[in-house]
Amino acid sequence: MPKVKSHRGARKRIIKTGSGNLKRGCSNKRHILTKKTTARKRKLRQGGTVAHANQRQVLRLLPY
């Protein structure tokens, strides 16, 4: 049986933590930042976790 390839885009964006959670960054922070408030930009820095409803799909993209 050959190795299963991981999805390269998902591998660059999602990190698996020690407890098994999936960490991700926030979108909407690359450009057109002048119209966004300072508080909104500050909250976008923190990132977040993948929703529980999507975890099975994401884990299928990252087999290892």
C-alpha cells in the first residue's frame, strides 16, 4: 500500500497541537487594512481553532 499524501495547502496553514486540537490563522488580514478597525486587526492576529464540525474533514487532509 503506498503512502497517503497530505494536502500541501492544509499542511502549511493548520498545526496540530499536543492535545489533538487543530490551530489555524484568521483570514482577512493581508490587504485593504485601512478600513478595518484597530480592534478588529488586533483580534485577527490571534488565530483560532478549527471548528469541531470540520475537524474530521481537516484530519483527512493531514494523515500524518
